[in-house]
Amino acid sequence: MRKLLLLALVPLALAIAAPATAATPVLITSGGFDPVQITVGAGDTVTWTNTDSIKRQVVVVAKPYLGVETRTPVLTESDGAWSMNVRPRIRTEYHAEWGQTMSSQSPVVYVRPGVALRVLNAKTGSFTTKVTALRSYKGKFVTLQRLSGNAWIKVKRVRLGTGSAARFTARLPRSARVRVLVPTAPGYLQGYSRTALVRR
């Protein structure tokens, strides 16, 4: 376990962001975590793989933001290697235990909420948006943005209602690339939808 615990001392930050894609690997090597920081889509799987030399029982402890701690036993291969998939839905800290020994620093997975933007009618500038997260975004404001050159500019602030969703209209040029930006919230990083091309 010596190798595992030494490597677990290196902090790891992962940002989870829409849209979902294939599993993203994080390797635990002699130099630490590789890569140290990555960004993946909301709902994606992050696979942690450790290469060790001794077979043993490892317990991975997950502590979600304001949530209930979970403990997952991982039995290593005969050569000590192990792999585990995680799909955190809110900011989560992890650490590994073996017997009475525990990693002293907790790798953290930072999560972005899922954000959907749908164009209902391009001619009238009618849209719907919805934020998906463990915690409700009802009553919070999101921002419709338009791409201008290389910068995103504010078009309209929209207040979310029941189901963390809203229907709204916005005045736009004849052709515009738009997205919805969601501000940071407890347990979540800033999030944003896919870019939509609107032509009238």
C-alpha cells in the first residue's frame, strides 16, 4: 500500500461539464496523478487506475458536498493494480484506506451542472432551458449569452422556475450563436449549455 498512499497525497481536481462523452482515464503513477486536472462532461465516467505491486483490499471513501459518505471496497489484481469508475453528481472528495492507513490529502472532483438549451422558434426568439443537478436551481438566474467575435456577451437574464427550468424569449440578430450560462452554486462550478445556432 506504500505506493498507493504516497501517490494519494497529490491533490487531484477534475471538472465535470456537459456534454457527456466516453470514460476519461486518470492514471496513478510514480509521479502522481496523470493528468493532474481534467475536464469531462456531466454524467461522464472517470476511471482511476493504480499500478501497484502487492495484492490487497483497498477502500475508497467518497464524501459528496453536504451528502452521505460512501465506502467502496476495491480488491486489487494479483500484482496490486486496481481500477475504479466514479460518476459524481456534485463536488466530491475522495481518499483511499488500507487497514489503519489513510491517504492524508483528498483528491477532489469538481462538478458542473447539466445545462440544456432548446430553440422553440427561431423567428420569434423563443427558448427553453433546464438545469440538471442534485440541488434545485429554482429561483436562481441564468444568462442567455451571444457570441460576438471571440467574446460571449449578455443578452438576457432568466429566472428558473419549477424543475429548475424556464421558457423565455430574446431579441437576437438574424443569425446568432447562443448559449445559457449558469453561475456557481454550492457544490457546483459554473456551467453552460451547448452552443445553438439561431437563424431567422
